[in-house]
Amino acid sequence: MSLIAVKPQLKIDWATHEAAKYACVNWHYSGCLPVGKLVKVGAWENGKFIGVVLFGRGANKSLGEPYGCDQTESCELVRIALTSHITPVSKIMSLALKWLKKTNEKIKLVVSFADTEVGHHGGIYQATNWIYDGLTNSADEYLYKGKRWHGRAFRKSHGSHLNYMNKGLQIVRGAQKHRYLMPLDADIKQRILPLSKPYPKRVKDQASEHPSELGGETPTHTLQIKVVNDDAN
């Protein structure tokens, strides 16, 4: 007797601030929820909450300027935080992008980064045909109480870093990151296609960029209730 694989039922909808924080803390290598205003897209598989895809303005206020987009027209994919699941990450991300486009009509471009410091090369973006725009310049970051901060994120949370120089804060050089572009507008796509570079290769023996596929914890039932997205941070 042969067994027939049953395709899981996937649902994409708004996620609460609490659900997004839980997913990032428990299922993302950073262990934290990004600061700032976020679009929180949740994913449910067979009725079970499996994580979030988060979009925000990112750490660079000029994120979209090199591509002809202002702050209202561009955003960054800042987190994919998932527990164990059956649906491919690529499908979850693609549906989240469609949700973003449907609910935020002004957005024309999504930018995302793969962190070379932890061995990432952007395989999920390559699998879904993002445009590769090369490596970013490295920038100073702050190390404070054992946590590493991007400059803008630290200043938004704590104020000027100068106030912490005598409290143990250290300035460290950040690693370069691979930058990927996903146009949501035909004109923007034609504008950025000439920037496309060959995809970087995967670092030999690197760990999965999505450790969630290796397993994770199950959130409490209260985090699975559908509610309208809020902007609390």
C-alpha cells in the first residue's frame, strides 16, 4: 500500500506584536525582535502558528534611494523566524511578499541582507529569483553588555552611544552583508536589472540559514489567535 503525501494547509495573515516577538526570540538566530515600525506577517500550518516574516524600514533611512525609491516606497525584509514546518520557506516568503504588496500599495522595492558574519550567502533569495546587488560596506557597530547592536538600532533604543563609552560600550567593525533586491513594480524591476551580479556561492559546510527547519518550540495557544496588526514595539 502506497502512502499519499498530504499537502499542509498554509494560512498567511497579520501577526500580533507578541507572536512576532516570540517567534524572533525563539526561532531566529538573532534572538530578538527588530526595533521600529514593522509589518508583521504571520504563518499558520494546519492551524498551528509556525512563525513570522517581518518587514520594516531597516537600519538605513536611505535604503531605497540608490534605486529611485523614497522611504514610503521601499522597505527591508528584516526577519524570517519559523519553527519546524512542512511548507518550503520559499513559498512562505513569497506569500508574505504578496501580502505586503496587497496591503501596502506604495511599496515598490524590498531589500534584504544575508549576514556573512554568520556564514549566510542568501540561498533562499537565490531560490526565489531576487536580484543580487553585491556586498555592502562594513559599518561600525556597538557591543554593549554582551549584545551587538547596529548603530541606528542602539541609538533609537538608548540614545547617543557617547553616553555609554564609560559604561563598557565598545565600537566594533561590522561585517559585510550580501544585498538582495525584490522589485514589486515593473518600472523598478527594469531600473535595477542592470545592477544584477552573479549569485555568491554557499560557504562550504555552513549551517542552514533557516535553523527553524531543524525544529523549534511550539508557542502558546494565545499567540495563535488572529488579530488586526498593531504597530506596538
